[in-house]
Amino acid sequence: MSKKRIGLVGGRGFVGGELIRLLSDHEQMQLAFASSSSKAGSPITGTDLEFVSLSPEQLQRHDFDALALALPNGKAKDWVEAVDASGRDICILDISADYRFDDDWVYGLPEINKKHLVGAKRISNPGCYATAAQLALYPLRELLIGTPTVFGVSGYSGAGATPSSKNDPDNLKDNLLPYSLCGHIHEREIGFHLGREVHFSPHVAAFFRGICLTIHLDFTEEVSVEQVNELLWGFYQTSPLVEVDSEIPNLQTVINTPMVKIGGLEINESQRHGIIVVVLDNLLKGAASQAMQNLELAFK
């Protein structure tokens, strides 16, 4: 069986680089092309291809079975319209936030939305913080009351490759930077897909990759650690990339892997308030490896 050919728009950034690496090792998919104006003509590591400079109108020059868009927010529309105008019956996977609130697109969180992703033609890849928070909160949604509070810390790769104060090692040295404390797009994304409000405060730290969330939960009734962990374990027992543990998960154990670890649950004396921790690699399960999961399901 011939491999499915994946076109990549936005190959210069960290997520684009991870997608190229994952595609170079995949048994059923391969890179058809990768666009980057700044890298055009440069060889693509792990392939016999070179980066190309490409406009939406030039997509028709290339043969591909799916298109992955690894672009900044607000840049996907022209590429989607170009595919629509061409009449091609292909899958488009958008890694930006542009279509995460669009009901015509399937929200690509496989552990929760798998049945809708099989054969999907339009997939919005979730945000990294939003992935971690929803995987912890979704199985417990019927037990929750009030507004969960999410404290998040990300490595500076989450700020992208374009230089800024949030990915400047000198600025981050011996430092922790809070940002977007109200209205962060991932806060809205989590709330939109869970159907309930959450409070989220993101921070960026001096390490390169990875995310750690500490989440405060209020429950509708008295609960035990064993009861809540049983809900989580039961929900994810058929999800090989999600691990639930009684110990606080260590961020180092998920770096460079597609895994999510949820754990360390503690319940206070009232038995109606708890705290749980989630860790994942923001460039993989928070972006590129989750995109690969979604493409695999789309081709089923």
C-alpha cells in the first residue's frame, strides 16, 4: 500500500520541525512538501526534499492526500479557501486556533472525540494547554461544581520561534513570566469544549519544552481519591497515550514523548475540593504527535 502524502505549510517553526521528523519515520504517511519562505531551497532533514516557497494559489502544483497547516493564528483561511476552490476531496488539519471554535470542523482531541475524527476532512488541532486541561477535566465533568482553576507553566518553545520576550533565554534566566492572565485563547478553548467556564493563568519558564498544569477542582459531593482516580482510570483504560497515577507526574518523563500523565490527586479534609497535576510535551501531544494521531484517524 502506498503511503499517504502530507503537505505541510509552515515548516520553519518548532511544530513544523516535529511534524517533519514524525513523518520521516512513519510507516503509512510521508511528507509531500514543506513550505517555508525563509528556508526555501534548503534541504529538509531526514528526506530528499527541499523547502519550497509557496502561496495558496500554487497548491495545485503539488500532489498530496492531506494538508497540515502549522501557521500563526489568523493565517489559515486563505489556504483552506484554496483547497476548497480546487475541489480536492482531502483532509485539512489546522494546528492554529483559527477553527477550534467552528462547529463545521472536528475538534481533534482523539481520546475524547475519536469517533468523529475517523474519516474527517476538516480537523482543528487543539492547543497545548487546552489538551492537558481537558484530558484531566473531561472525565470528571459530572462531578464538578463551580469554576476549575488551572495554573500552567510552559517551556519557552510554546512562544514559537520568532524572537520575543517570552522565548529570550536572557529574559527567562532565574525568572517566571506570567502572561495573558485574562482571556487567554486556551482558556476560552477549554471552556468552549467542556461547556463550562474555567480560570486559567499561563506562565513561561526557562526550560525549552513541556507543560505542567496544577488544577483546582470543586466537587458536587464528598469524594475520595480512590473514587476520582477510578473515574480517570476507567475513562482512559483504552487510551495508551494517557497514564493516570497516584504520584505527582514528573515533567521530565514526558519530554520527547507523545504521552500525557495525570496524577498526584489530593483531596482536602472537606472531601469536596481537590488538586491534580497534568504534564505533557507541548510540541508533541500538545501539537505535532496529536496532529499525527488525528491524521491516522482521518485516513481510517
